[in-house]
Amino acid sequence: MERQDVEQPRATRRVRIGSLEVGGGAPVAVQSMCATKTRDIDATVEQVHQLARAGAAIVRIAVDNEKEVEALKEIRALTDGVTLSVDLQENYRVAATVAPYVDKIRYNPGHLHHIERSKTIADKVGWLADVAGDHDCAIRIGVNCGSVAPEFLERYPGDQLEAIVQSALYHCELMERVGFDRFVVSLKDSDPEKVVAANTRFAEVRPDVPLHLGVTEAGMPPEGIIKSRLAFEKLLARGIGDTLRVSLTLPNERKHEEVEVGHKIIQDVEAGRFISVPDFGKGLNIISCPSCSRVENESFVELAQQVRELAAYAATHRITIAVMGCRVNGPGETDDADLGLWCGPSTVNLKKKDVKVGTYGYAEVLPRLRAELDRLIAERAA
Ligand code: SF4
């Protein structure tokens, strides 16, 4: 560990999320997300408590359809006192039915174009702000390098970072146009350096907007912890960041470790303690999602661990392998990896960059991955 000076927190405005306040000099809040099936009410309630006991100030749950909304009603009734957030994907209209049961709604600007294509993005955001306002909810505008809104990718060709920053700024403006200011923003990527750059750029333009920090698909410990630390330390030390989540690929019984790691990073930064890993990121990079309710097969975490063991022989090669748990984010977020795997219910899709290699059973995919990895290493050596 190295010792460094830490700047004062920047003066973001305060945003109330249930009984919690973030921004405006409030302590940095640590969040986490349930990886249980939302429809499994007992398991999800247990995990909400597991995360809250570990110190999660906000617990997020994924809700994609009406059955999950019904489950959420019961989960809310059994988790009194916990600040709950809901994660919306393509079907942003679910917000209207979940808002009465949560304290915050997270939407991704890159997913709003999927349904009701005749409506403008401004109308959709205005509607979301109205729903949140009517039900005393805050909003997180959650942009992600893996799913950037198409119009921003077109406007900033070759500059994904500027595309997500400008997309976030535009959505802030849309919220404010309709008089809604109870929102926070997140700008995420699986590369810690991009997370630092995107958040720094955004904070320069909108120093008033609270930021939630995260490195997506950071992967398994210890690498996932190191990636998160590399980004959070730099940002928190500059006074950037009002809440954070450490996204780790962990089995459900260890999910609370995300929260413990988050608190440890904050404590270390406040005490001026910083890690030093000079060669980190120069060899094999395995990224994997933290899993959530949408994960298609419970074997996902085991698969990610098997991929890491299988690929250990390639540790010195600058190769990225992505392992993703579902079809929602799997296809898009494996496009940039040298080799990508995304899970279906009984098969795994194997890709080389954005080209599909094939679909294999869970037992078959590992030898196929090994063959592709061998081929890639041989191609580069040639
Ligand atoms: S890739 Fe799918 S399973 Fe993994 S965290 Fe994202 S939405 Fe959840």
C-alpha cells in the first residue's frame, strides 16, 4: 500500500433515496444487487438481508416482467427498513408498476429505444420522471459502455467514452427540462481506466450531479477487487463519487463480500492508503458479470471459475476473455473481448470478437474455448 493525499469531496447536490441521502458531503454509500431469481421470494428476501447486514445502504433487484413485479410486492413487505432500487432493462414501462415498491429506479439510456419506437427519448424520460415523482422515487441514469444509445454512437464515431458522457449529460438535461432533479448518474465500463476517464469528464461538466461508481464485469476476486480499487481510488481521491458498487462474480452465499470490499476501499482511501500493482492488466484479462436475477443457468459462476483455471496457462498473453450470465447483456458485452462466452439455459454461446463460433453444452464449451485460445495465441505468435 502507498500513502497519498486525498482531496475534499466535491459539492454535489443532495439526493434523497428513501430514508438515505447521497451526495452533498454525505458519507459514500455502498450498494449491491441481488443475484437470486426475483421470483424466488424467499431466496431474494434472504439475500436482501444478507447484503443489508454487510452494510449495503441500497439493494438493487432486477425486475423485467409482471410476475417479477408480483414477487417484488412481497419482497418489499418482507424487507422493511432496507432501501430498495429496481433495475430496468429494455421494458422501461415496468417502472409504473414497480415504483410504489421501491425507493429508486435505475434505467439505462442505451435501452430506451427498444420498445415504443414511435415515441421520442425525451417523452420516455419525461414519463419516467413523472412516475418517479408520483411515487417518491429517485432515479439513476445508468450509462454503460457495453450498451450505448445508438444515436450517441453515431454522433461520436470511434469515441465510445465521449458517447457515454454526452448521453449521460443529455439525460440529465431531459430530467431537468421536466423539473425533476432527484437523480444520480453512473458511467460504467469493464476497464478501470475508462471508468476514471468517463467519470472525470462528466464531473468537470456537471460537478453538481451525484455519481454512483462502478466497474462492470470486474470479475472474480482478487482480480475483480483490484480492478474496482484501481478506478475507485483515483476517483474518490479526487472527491468524485457519492455511492459505489463493487461488482464481483461470486456464489450467492458469498455475495455480501461485494459490500465488505466496498467499505474497505472507502476506508483505505479516507486513510490515504492506496494499492500499487505496477504490472496489473498487462496480461490475460478475464471479465465476468456479477450475475443477477437474469442469469440463465446457476452454473454460471462455476463456469467463470473454470474459464479462469483453463486459461491460466495464457497468463502472460494480452488477451481478454468475457464470461456473461445471460442474453440481455451477454451478446453486446462480449463483442469487444477476444473470446466471449454468454450463457443460455442449457447451452453457452462462444464468440471470437463479435463473430459467433458456435453454441455448445456447458460440458462441451471448455474444450472448444481451449482450442480457440490456442489458435489465437498461435496466430499472434505467427
Ligand atoms: S450479464 Fe445478465 S446475468 Fe450478468 S449481471 Fe448482466 S443482466 Fe445479470
